[in-house]
Amino acid sequence: MSFVAIKASLISITTIFLIHVGPTLASKPHHITFRSHNLYPEAVAWDPSAQHFLLGSLHQRSIAAVSDAGVVETLISDPSLPPNSTILGIAVDSLHSRLVVVVHTFEPLPPFNALASYDLRSRSRLFLAELDSEISGERQIANDVTVDFKGNAYVTNSAGNFIWKVNMQGEPSIFSRSPAFTAYPVDRDAPYSFCGLNGIAYVSKGYFLVVQTNTGKMFKVDGEDGTARLVILPEDLTLADGIAVRRDGVVVVVSQHKAWFLRSDDSWGQGVVYDKTALDIEGFSTSVTVGGEDRVYVLYGHVLEGMMGNGEREMFRIEEIRADSESGEENVWVFVLVGLGLAYFLFWRFQMAQLAKNMNKKRA
């Protein structure tokens, strides 16, 4: 290979690495601090079309949009919802350009559970599907929501340990009441023992992953018939709350205390926890989402403070989290880039020396 060809190859390789890998390596975790009086958001979702985050609220009947720079806008306000109702779950249905949100009222308010759907273009409400609030005499808790590629929404019931389904027309039904959801013991003296099924995520292969707060278990739920089975993990995901799935198949689960990064090689018959990240306990993370460039973000909504009514808070946070092991892999690429740069520099010096030598010969 000629010197010119070698030089061209080195330049091409270095350019490719700098374009595709360089920006990721150079970036730091993205932190967004935003101001919204008494918002106390419990749920967060990413809208890829508008490139902003969407947040619910413990006390406000509205959906807020937050930009990368922390600019807050009221995207949807729905005063027809019951006063002081809470938005507990949010999901963006990108294929149908709509938003679905879970509406719930806590005691001492009258029981109310519903799924509301809003058009993201007009911001008008498409439907409000009320979900059964009294089943077996117990007060139910509609919690998190996800959507499949057909636009069907799936809502977890944390008190009843089952999953509702709401179709595109706003017609609700019970999708899964699997015995697996009640097969594992619950310590009734432990915190949040009342909270069963919680975070839910749809996987494009046609199934759901759902976590259970009071047992720390994860279940794989068939998208056709709702049958569920336990995902075998090396440890319980204690007080698991939110769940999100990255495009590369990595699943991230958050609790108040930590985030787990999980992988599976068999479509979630079993999985491994390949990393954990400590979270800000005071911020009380309840939700996680995958934003732009497949970055994972956790919401610090201070919801426990909001539920206790202990303060008037202005500032909240959305923060990117990363697995330490993946940061290590990025460091390897840093060394690769440095090596390529050094090789190119040495080759350039060699070329310059050869050029000077040839010019000296011609003068002689």
C-alpha cells in the first residue's frame, strides 16, 4: 500500500470514530433542573417527535412539557378531571401521535381510576376510560401504563395485582390476572407492602415486562393471552417502581434507592443484573424513561414530600444515569482514538521528514 493510501485510510478511520463515537465520549451525564411550583411529578415520558419530556403531577390536573434546557410549559390542562387527582403513569403513543395518562385519586378522596388519552397535535382529549375502582371491596390503584404497536394501552393495578387493557376506542377490559402475580410472599410490615404490580414496559417482540414493588419480582407477560411467568434474576429488585427498555434491549428498573441495569440472552426467561447505580434518596425517584440518543433518565419528583404535604417546592430534576461498566467501555474507545491520533501524527512526521529529505536531494 502506498504512503498516500495509508494516509487516506488513517484519516478516514479517525474521522469515522470522531463523528460516531467522539460526541458520546465527550458528553457528560445530562442533568435538567426545572422550576414548577408544587408540581411534584410522579411519572415521566419522552416525546421523540417534540424532543421534550412529559410529566404528570400529584395534585395538578395537567401535563407539563420540559425541554432539555429546563424550560417548562403546560402542555395539557384538563379541569374536568376530579379535583386533586394524580397523574400516576404516562406513555407516548408515537405511532398514533397521542398521549395516554393514568388518573388516580388517593384517600380520603372518593375512589377514581381512569385512563385518559390526548391528541399530541391538537392537545384535545380523545377519551376518558374509567377503570373499575371497587373490586372485591378493595380500593384499587391504577398505576403505570404502556402501549403496544396497535395503540392498545395496558395499565397496572397495584392493589389488585392485575393489568387492564384499554383499546384505541377507550374500551377497558381486564387483560391479565395471572396467578403468578400473587404467588410470592409479601412482608406486610415492610414499607409499601400495599403496592404490587407497578412499572410496565412493552417489548416490540410482543410481550411486556412488569415489576412488582412489594416482592421485587419481575414478570414477563404474553402480549396475546396475558399469561405471565417469573423472570429469573440473581436478586430481587427491592421496592421496584419504574421500568424502561432501551433500543439495545437493556432494561432499567428504578426504586427510591437505586437503578438496576439488566440484560437477557433468552428473551427474558431469565436475566442478569450487570450494573447498579445509587440514586438520590431524598429526590425519591419513581419513574425512568429513555430519551434522545438512547439515554436513560430518572425523575426526581420528591413525591413523598408532596404526599405528606410537608412543603412548597419549586425545583425538581430529571437526570441521566449510566452504568459504570458502560462508562468503562467508553474509556477503552478513548484510548483507541488517542492511539489512532498518535499513529496519524507519527505518520505525518515521517512524511514530512521524507519530503524534506527529497527536497534536499533535489537541491544538491
